[in-house]
Amino acid sequence: MEALLEGIQNRGREGGFLTSCEAELQELMKQIDIMVAHKKSEWEGQTHALETCLDIRERELKALRGQLDMKHKEVGMLRQQLEEHEKVKQEMAMDYKQELKKLHEE
């Protein structure tokens, strides 16, 4: 479109005048260029806003993943503690059974 506009402008300079159609076309092309530039500006603003929102969400996601990892570690530690308590409990039960067996034997 810019090339066409340039051609019309060059013709106007060389010939000294533009026909009414060419002048209208030139004005329309300028208006179209302005509208395109305006839309481009709007889209760039929207794109920037979306990128900012995406960055915020990515940071939130990273923080939540960190918290989730900490919770997984905590659950792992609690499982290990539970297993240790169960083992101690079983050992105590075995000891009591042996003592009870000894008492019965006496």
C-alpha cells in the first residue's frame, strides 16, 4: 500500500497535479495507514498486557510448585516417622509378648 501511495505522490509531483480520484485515493490510503497504525498500537498494548499477566501467572505457578515440593518433602518425612513409630510399636509388642510368655512359664 505504501508503494502505491508513493507512486501516486511521485506522479503528483512530476505531473504537477492529481486527479480528484487520485487525491481521494491518496487520502483514503493515509486514513487506512492511520487506522492500521492505531490497530497495531492497540494489539501491541493487548499483547503487552497479556505477556505481563502471563509472567505473573508463571511466577505464581513457580511459587506454588515450590510450596508443593515442600509439602511432598514434609509428607515423606511424616511417612518415615510413622514407619519408625510402627516399627518401635511392633518391637515393643514383641517384647511384651516375650515377657508375658516368660511370666506364664514361671
